[in-house]
Amino acid sequence: MGTTFELEEAKVFEAIPEDTIVEAEFQTVEERETPFDIDKNDPSKGKQHQVSFRFNVTGPEEYVGRVLFGNTPVTFSNHPDCKLRVWVQEILGTDTLPLGFKLDLSQLEGAPVKVVVGNRVKQAADGTTVAKDFAQDVLRVTGFVDASDAF
């Protein structure tokens, strides 16, 4: 017998207001290829490599259980604007990472963080526009690991 599904009422959430800071737990991460936004409808165009983060919201109470996704480029360098490095430093609660630092994102799963919420306006299938939440930035709660263990 195959898998059985039962049709349920769709859950509709109001968007979390933009720039709201929520408490969250870093759940999972994956590397993936996605089309550039400008080329989304043209499969002949190139793709970008991204690191996709998933966060489960743990507070405040009205947002508990919500899921936020955020993406960074795969570049991991000491450049001041390197989003992946900045997010990792915030998750670890450290101001610097030494050159040569080896990153295994799976070791960060379960880490408590604060997430700055962003909103994107998208067109729904019925033609209406809806605001969708995403992780715009990540902020440290406290150090997640002992700094001597991290390096």
C-alpha cells in the first residue's frame, strides 16, 4: 500500500514585521544551486551556488513554530562582506575566525541565534500579493561553543 495523505486546511500566517528580531534555533543547512532571480524563468541561464539555512523560531510566543530560511553565497573568506563567514561567527559567538578555519556547518545544528526578519512580496497563485518572511541576518545570542574548542 502506498503513502496516504489527508487534505488539510492551509495554514495562513501573517508576515512577521520586517526587521523584527526573533529568537531561533539553527536547524539545518544545505548547499544548493538556484537560478539567479533575474533569470528565474529562463532555464538556459546559469545558476548560483548558495548555502541555505533553516531556522526554527523559538520566540517571541506569537511566532513560535514558524520556520525562516536564509541564503548566503558559498564563498567563505575573511572579506568584511562575506555573509557566510559573518553568519557563522554570529552563530559561534566569536569576533574572528583564523585563516584556515575548517567549517562543518552540521556541527552548528541546534545552536541558538537571533534572526533579523526580512519580507519579500510575492505573487500568489490566485494573483494576490503576499509578504513572505526570510532570515535577513543572523545575530549572536551568546557564544555557542567554547572558543578554544572552535579553533
